[in-house]
Amino acid sequence: MKTPIWEASPGALMALLFPTTPAPEGRSFGYFDLYTITCVSGPVLRYTTCDRDVGYGGTVWASNTVRIEPANGRNALFHAKVGLDVDTWQAIFYPRRVDDLTNTAYPDTIGSVPWLAAAAAGALSGANVTVDRAYFAVPLPAPRAAALTPVAVLRIFAGSVAEVDMDRTAACVSCNSHLDLLNVQIPRNLFQAPCRRRLFDANCGLSAVAYAATSTCGAGSTRYSLVSSLAAPAGSGTYTLGRVVMTSGLNSGFSRSVRSWDGTNWSLITPLPFTVAPGDTFTAYPGCDKRLETCDAFGNRANFRGEPFIPAPEAAT
């Protein structure tokens, strides 16, 4: 049996599943699934298939929010094999259209955006997903107002979102296990003139916070381009190929890469999911064209990982 990721006490799960003195009616236990979805943009969503909140270790999985149903009528559609085949998990998420107690429309959100609208805009793309199975002794304890504490928790799936199929009321989320990362093409590093690093990643070594600048969208801003005057940043001296992260408005939390910037107009490579209103704020980060000269401008030549001086094959003699 797998090792639990959490137990109320050592050996609690074995004692629950295989009691030394079983009751006449047999082993008495129940289980529910705990879903943890960590979005690339930051929000962490925690849901349970139980009709009561479940919590342990200071973390609570909510029951009175998005309803999760299996993709095949009884259990989540789970496919697994021994070996290096990619495991898959599929479940259907039903956000509430209205809160029954407060009558609030679309109470379930990702960030500040209604759940289905955010999912359609790509908020779940690449999100990390874990599914844990929480075991309980039955009957479940009272009071119902308190979060249930499981006897033990087993992790049964870990992966990332591969595909989201939408309709007007639900989203069918398909996930692949982390074994899918083995499909990445190798070799990892290619000999090439541009730098292999991504600006502000751990290998680049520069701090994004040190180069961040805030600004406000002006009149004429759209989903495809922003209008805002901002001085040239330090380092590369341009926001072209950089990124913007919206910090207010309907698009709060969403980020987009900058196709071009001329000091006032910001053309985005892909449009923002929702309408941009004048007064919406954003944080901007400079761009990098991965050339050695640009790395020198950042004062970061020691971390440059391109090979601009390797001659082209046709130039070799």
C-alpha cells in the first residue's frame, strides 16, 4: 500500500482498513477526494467531493463551492499503468450559477473572474493538479458545521492540466501525470547564438522586482493593446518582448507578453481575456532579445548562455 502523505497518528490508516478486531458488519470506513489546483497565475483552488469541508494541517478543502462529478458516471476517469506510461485523470467541474444563501450570481471565481469565464480564458492552462483521497471512520462525527478531519490521506494522482473542454455550465478537465515531462525533446541545451536563459528565471539570476514598474491604462486601451506612457526601463531599455501583469480590473492576475512598445503603445502578443477599462493598472517588466549586448546592458554577462561566436557550419573550412 502507498505511504500516506498525512495520518492522524502513525499506523492510523492500516488500523482503519485492516482492524485486528473487525466489527460484525465488516470494516467501516468511507473516503472522499481532495482536489488541489495551483494555477500558473497564482491562485490555489481547493475542492472536495465530500458534502462537508475537509481539513488537516491548517488547510481546508471547500465543499460549498464548485461541484466535482466523475467523467464516467461513478468514478473520475482515471487511467494508470505500471511503468513510464503517462497516467491520466479526468473530472467534470460544475461552478454554481448562484449562491443559494446570498443569491450572489457566479460566486465561484478564479482570482476575481467567474470560474467558467476564467477557465475559458486559459486560467487553468498548465495548472498543477493533485488528487488526494481522505479516509474517515464512519459514521462521520458531528457537528456538521465543523470541517472533517480525516484519519489519513493518500495521494492518488499528481500532474498538470492538459485540456479543458467547456460548455455553458461545466468544464471537463483532463490532466496528465508528471511523467508527461519525459516527452520533452532532448538534448536539453542546444548550441545557439541566443541565450538559453529566460529573463528573471533562476538561472538568469536577475530580480524581476528590481525592474518592475507600475502604470495605468489610458483611453484607447483594448484587449489587444494598452495605452500608457512609461519611461524606458533599466537594462535593455525597452519593454518589447517583456511582459505586463494586470493588477486591477477584470483582467487582474492575467499576464501577457509584449509584442512591441514605443513609449506609449503596448502591443500584446495575445489578447487579454476581458475588456480593458481606463484606470486599470498593471506591472510591466522589461524585455530581452537574448543577445550578448543586451545581457551586457543588464550587467549580467556572467550568466549569459548563448554561443554567438560559433561560426556557421557553412563558414567552416
